[in-house]
Amino acid sequence: MSLTVEQTCIIIGASHGGVSAAFALRKEGWQGSILLIDSDPCLPYHRPPLSKAYLTSSDNVQPQIIKPEASYEKNNITLKLGVLVTNFDKENQVVSLNNGEALNYDKLIIATGARPFIPPITGIEQAKNLFALRTQADVEQIREAVTHSKHKRVVIIGGGYIGLETAASIKKLGGEVTVLERESRLLARVTSPEMSDYFKQLHISNGVTIETNQNVKSIQNIDGTQVVCCENEQTFTADIIIVGVGIRVNQELAQQAGLTVENGITVNEQCQTSNENIFAIGDCAYHHNKHYDRWLRLESVQNAVDQAKISAAVICGKDVSYDALPWFWSDQFDVKLQMVGLATGYDDVIIRKEVEEASKFSVWYFKGAELLAVDAINHAKAYVLGTKLIKNKTVINKTQLANEELPLSIDNLT
Ligand SMILES: Cc1cc2nc3c(=O)[nH]c(=O)nc-3n(C[C@H](O)[C@H](O)[C@H](O)COP(=O)(O)OP(=O)(O)OC[C@H]3O[C@@H](n4cnc5c(N)ncnc54)[C@H](O)[C@@H]3O)c2cc1C
């Protein structure tokens, strides 16, 4: 299709995916209008710092915005914030908003991401000072609650990345933090037992209480004290409760409109849904990863930005397809974790500690001879090297990798 000024692209969701798509459209030569809509009233901001630096910052520190306000104007991108898209009609190409507006589109990008999952725990609806952590407003409320709490006893339900990052940040704010994890180890869904142990020790040594095999069954008010009760009858007093047990994909709009939806909104390599004028990107997109030949949904900034660029280029007539390696990072206390690849299905692990610097180590996951993924702790070199080797499907010398006397280098590994 030829690009004209009369055309309109509507983007639902103005976060990492939506904002990147809007700017990428301009870069690719989209001439028409761009409407970027989000129910969150705040100028689009980075989410990763929410559980990290923003949570521990003082009240007057502003969140890290994705683009300055003036950039939207300069690029002729119309931001509609604080309005919810209630539905869209793919036959008539109309998006309806909760303020009564109905807007026509030529192309639609769904970047609706995900929302926290609130588990059906008895008493959760009556609980006091209970929060999830997904938005700027959530963090501001948590910070305020911790600051003003007398005893600052914080129970975090869920020992995944968000739960652990929040635990580290609240510890810095002076909280007495307990993490309750249902599985037998932390991060069970996303990493190896070796990494789980590492993070458990890191948190314990920083004064966080870690309780695994704790399935929360109710939240009760006993004589004015709020208590989190687990299936094994153990109880934990909580002035503040934070729920970090995963997300639910915001896929209902797509589902109601009749698009194909599986574990997220199904898209092809061009990020196109089952309707050729509608694209889905970021946390809400269920896509095929070429490198691992697997269908998946990723929750990472990099994936949202990569898919945004692909969808914008395709809309502007470019012949491109999505082909990226997943990567992710997490900061807890003074530790930086960088992960590349997908470790699922690994049958061999090599753990490497660097002789010259005790704080650096890396975990290398293999399936047979194939390197699947690398987790690097305070070790940017291992992460960069791992990325290169995974991308090129290089077969590496495992014996040399395991030999900590040899410096980590491409020459020593190949
Ligand atoms: C606390 C926290 C820490 C994180 N840390 C990291 C990290 O260290 N590294 C990393 O790579 N990733 C991290 N992530 C994940 C990362 O932030 C997400 O993968 C990324 O935000 C996905 O971007 P997205 O645009 O797809 O969706 P989202 O960021 O979820 O944005 C979707 C937007 O759509 C809007 N929306 C939804 N439905 C509607 C509707 N009907 N009408 C209007 N607007 C709507 C929402 O308000 C929201 O703003 C973290 C996430 C959180 C919450």
C-alpha cells in the first residue's frame, strides 16, 4: 500500500512496545496520523526501574520517561492518555474509547501488554496495604506505605524476578522483608537450581527472609494484626503485602474482536495478527522464535522494542521479519544479572567462576553440544560472548569453558 497523509495508525498501549512503534513508524516513513492511546494517565515511562531504582528513590524524583513530551509533538504523534480502549471492530476498522469517542484506523497495533495476576487467596480483597507492582502509581503507593509504616513488616508473595527485585529495594528502604515462594526454590519457572541458590543466598545475606514451599491460602486480620497464612499452617505478620505471582495477558480486546488468541495474541513473523491490518507486539504477542523453533510469549523490554520496529517497518511496506534472541536483565542489591537465550530443555550446565574476580560468574546451558543460554552475574563479557556464540550456533569446547584457569575468550572456547 502507498503511504499517504490521510491514513491513520492507532496504537493501543503506550509503553515500551507502543511508544517504540510510534517513533519507528515515523522513521520508516509513515505519513499519516499516529494515535497512541493508554489508560495510564502518566507520560510513558520505563517499567524496569519501577521495582529497582524508582522504588528506592525519594518522593520528588521523577520516573524515567521513555521519550520527552516534546518529542511526541515534534514527530506529530498524538498521545491520548488516561483513556481506555473498550473494543475495536475489525470489519469497520473502528476503535471505541471509554470517553465515547470512536476512531477509524487503517492500521492498528495492539501493544496492551499484561497486568498483574491477583491469585484467589481467601481474604485478599479485604487485605490492607496490599499492592501489585506494574505501574508508576503502584510504586508510589508502595513507597508511601513503607515509609509511613511503623514496623515495616513486608511480605512479598512470589519469589520471581519482580518479587526479588522488590524485596531488595524494600530492604534498602528499611523494610523487614519476607518472601513467600510456593515452589521449592526461587525463580523456579525461569532459571536453573544453581541460579536459584545463588539468589537465595544473596537475599539471605542481605537480611531478607526467604521461605520456600509456602503456598499462601489466606490473609486474615487477627486482633487487629494482618497475617498471611500458608497451607502448612505457618503464618507471617504483614503490615504491607506485595503480590508478585505473574501476569495475565491483556488479550481480551483481541479475543472479543475475533482475532486468533492462544497464549497471547497470535502473530506471524511480521507481527501481524490473523487480520492483515492489525499487529500485536510486546508482552501480549504470541510469536514463533526462529532460533529455538518454538512458539512463545516474552516479557522483556527488548522483545517489545524489537517487535515494535518490525511491525512499523512491515506497515510501511518493508520486507522484514522478527528474528531475535531473547535477553533480559535483573538488578538485585549490588548484583547485575544478564541473561541471553532460552535454557528450556537443557541437559548440561557449566558454571564458571572467574579466578581474578570472585563476584563474577556465569552459567552456560547446553543441549548436547548446542549452547542454549547464558546467565551472567556481574559479568558483561560472558553475556556478550554468550550472545555471539548462541546467535552463530557455534559449537564450543566445553572442557576449555569449564577450565577456570583459562581466561574467558572466543579463542579459548572455539
Ligand atoms: C516492575 C517491573 C520490572 C521489570 N523489569 C524488567 C527488566 O529488568 N528487564 C526487562 O527486559 N523487562 C522488565 N520488565 C518487563 C517489561 O517492563 C515488559 O516486558 C514491557 O513493559 C512490555 O512492554 P509492552 O509495551 O509490551 O507492555 P506494557 O509495558 O505492559 O504496556 C502495555 C500498556 O497498554 C496499556 N493498556 C492495556 N490495555 C489497554 C486498553 N484497553 N486501553 C488503553 N490502554 C491499555 C497499559 O496501560 C500499559 O501501559 C519489568 C516489568 C515490571 C512490571
